[in-house]
Amino acid sequence: MFFPYKKASIITNKSAHEVIGIIRNNTSERVLFSLFRSYKSYFEGEVTDNGFKINRVIRYRNSFLPIIIGTLDNTCGKTQINLKMRLHLFVIVFGLIWFSGSLIALIGFAPNILFDKMSNNGVMESIFPLFFISFGYLLFTIPFIIESKIALNKLVKLVYGELI
């Protein structure tokens, strides 16, 4: 739909136990307020023996920071890290409200767009919802893509792996 989502896989020669140890050493506990956040670790979240759910620790505001959910698989003496990156649930709910309102406005202005085309009365105001939909799509997608690439590159470097 309108919300960015990314899947990726990293393969490394390290064992699953070593990978979990590396990620655990670079991950702090999630905190609610940035006032209490520790910037010593690169990620924050939860790490278990089977996988992790983390996001990057940043010193600036970015609501479109991806939540990274990882699972580990052993294949041929190597460890494959399967990643799913998605937006925070609050951002998805906000986006649903944004796109629903824009779509309702677009449907409401559809008669103006279709029938007033010849007279050019109110056509510019009528296509304003299209602007909101386009702007919303870019607003959600571009920061997510940038932040997901940064986090993915850091994970690849941490585990001495490569993307597959």
C-alpha cells in the first residue's frame, strides 16, 4: 500500500550465537523519553536467543525510523539473518488517517474535477487532495528508505556479512 516496508537478508560466517552476542552488545534497552537514552549503543530494543526487534538510536527526531525485526537461520555452516523493516505502529495509524482524509476529499471534489474542467472554476482547489496524497507518500517513503539503508549497512558491518 502506501507504507514502506523492506525485507532483506544478510549472510555471515559467524554462528547464530556470535551474531546474537554482537547485536546484544550493540543494543541498549528501549526507553520512552530521549532524555534518558544512552547514546553508547547503536541500536535499542529487544534481543532474544532467536532474533531481535530493534531500531537505530539517533540524536534527532525522525518518526519514520524503521523497526527492524530479525530472525536467524543456520544454512551450510553460515548464519542467515532475515530482516523485516517497517514503520512504527503509531506512524502507520497516523498515515491511515492522513490518506483516508485525503481520499475522502478527493472523492468529494471529483465532480468539480470532472464537470468544471471546461470553465476552470475551482479545478485547482479540487486537485489539492492529490497533492496531499503525493506529499504523504513521499513524506513516509523517503525518510524510511534513507534510515533503512543506514541501519542495514551498520548491521552488515557489525556481523561481517554481506547482503543476499
